[in-house]
Amino acid sequence: MPDVSFTNLLIVAAVAVLAPLTVGFAPRLRIPAVVLEIIGGIIIGPSGLGWVHVDLPVAILALFGLAFLLFLAGLEIDVHRLRGRLLCYAVLGYLVGLILGYGAGASFQASGWVTQPLLIAITLFFSSSGSSTGAKVVVLGAFAGLVAVTGLVVSGAARSMRLGQVLVRLQDTTAEIRVRCAVLLLVAFTALAARFGLESILGAFLAGAIVGLVDRDSASHPTFRAKLDAIGYGFLVPVFFVASGIRLDLTGLLHSPSALVRVPVFLLALLVVRGVPALLGLRANGPRSTLALGLLQATSLPFIVTITQIGVALGKITPVTAAALVCAGLLSVLIFPLLALGLLRRNEPAPGPAAPAPAVTQQPVPEPHLM
């Protein structure tokens, strides 16, 4: 067995425990635990005290944490509710955001901060290999077709009465068969995406979407998703966020004034790209509520951390730019929700004068019954 130390992982796990405890003991901070996990990683990492570096155990668990985070994100998608006017608003909002995002990405490319304006699309859907764009599209289409076939097979198997009886019998035993099947699908799709030359997290996300699509009736297994949340948010995902803080090149960012300027620029771009689509609901929500909604939509951190980690791994952005993006995400979490809550509180109607108490007429008081 190779000489592997778990000291770094021990400190990472301690930070993962202390972050939510801090939020629990100081609820007035109004800071999500994920912010403290990243800040804790910065403090213990090379940019801070230098106690921890990302060694093999931390790197492996952080990679699984990233995959499980995307799996849980896919699990939350409810395609059955996307219909009618809601679907129109969602599609239009994404199109507006995509256009604004491409414009921001093009300007960042002109500044030399990123190499591709469609950074998110490249890191999510395309590999880092040198194949042509047409070949990548063909590979992506073949992968999507295989995912669709797998989804149909899994959906058909889920309707089998005999299989359903076996799953119910084993789901709450030490076998935890539903959890094992979900993890199998996650690992299979992740490996399949890598075999197709695509980013592995695309497979993780689609695995979660298929599980969410099949798992519509949870009457027979009400604790299934809670168990998946426990594995992800209780163990793997915090390791990913703490490790992301450790990897953050905050020293390079602080030592370069020109790089430090990117933080407010990225923060403004985040507000424009993610907040402007909220204007689609201006007539229905009113100006103040729409502005608050735009601020809340512009609040983003986990997705930014995920994308920057992938972008750095693929060589699409530099570590300094990644640090600036994460810092902008941290500021969005700290600033935008407070501004939105302030707007919503101002929008609340002022309490009117108390209504006069109704006149009380004398009624005969019945004698109590003795038991």
C-alpha cells in the first residue's frame, strides 16, 4: 500500500464541520456555509497559513464531490413542471442570459482574460482534446442518444413490479439498494462521458437528471433523496469546496493590481448577465420586486467555483482569473441578498391603524360541568 497521509484530509474535514457550526452559532451573519468553506480553504491553503495542500486523498474526494454536486443538481430538475408560460419565460430568460454572457465573454477574451467566450459551454460539453468542432458535435450527439436510450431502459425497469418489490425490500437495509443503483448510474455516466472524450461532469449531471425523471413517485421510498443529500452535502461536496479554496490563487491576485481590477468587473458582469433576464417579469412583479429578483438571480457561487475549476484544468482560464471569478462570486453572495432583502422589506405594506374592537354584549355565563 502506498504511503498516503490523511493529515490534509483531516484538516479539510475539520473545516467542513466548523463552517456550518459557525453559521449555526451566529445566524445573524447571514452567510451560507459554502462561503465559509471556501474562505476556510483559503486560510489553511498556500495563500494563507500554508497548512494544507491538495494531495491524493483530498484530490480524489474533491473530484467525487464535484461529480456528486452536479449529480444532485441534475436530480433537482423537474421537467414535468416546465410547460406553458413558465417554459416560455425560462427559455427566453436563458436566451437573454446567453446573449449577454457571450457579449461579456467576448469582451473578456479581447482583454486576454479568457481564451474562449463560450467558456461555460466548452467546459461542460467539449473535451480538451484537439478534435474538430464538427467531430465534437457528432460525439456529443452520440452520447446524448446513448443517454436517452439508457433513460428509457431505466424507466422501463422502474415499472417492473417484481423489481419494485425487491427494491422496497432492500432499500432500508444495509444493502441500501436504491442508493447503490444511483451511485452506479453516476459512476457509469461519468466514465461513459470520459470515454466519449467529453467532460465527466456532464455525465454526472445527466445521471442525476435521469434519476430525477424516473424517481417521480417517492411514496414507497420517502428517504431516498435524503440519503443522497447526506452522502453529497454531508461528506463529498464540502470537501470539494474546501479544496477549491485551497487551490485558489489569492496570492497572485493580490500581487497584481491589474488582476485585482477584474473582481469588480466580473461582479458587474454577473449582475448584468444573470440579473437582466429578471426584467422579463417586470409587468407581473413590479419594479421593486423585479430588482430584488434580479439581485437574487445574480447571486452565484457554487456554479462559479465548479466552472473555474474545470476551466483551469482545461487551460481555458488562468488561476488568477479563476481567483477573480470566485472572489466576485463570494461578493455576490455577501452583497446581493442583503440588497434584495432590503428592497423586499421596503415593499411590504405599512401596518394600518388597528381595527376597532367589536362591541361586547353581556351573555349569561354557563355553569361549568364537573367531570
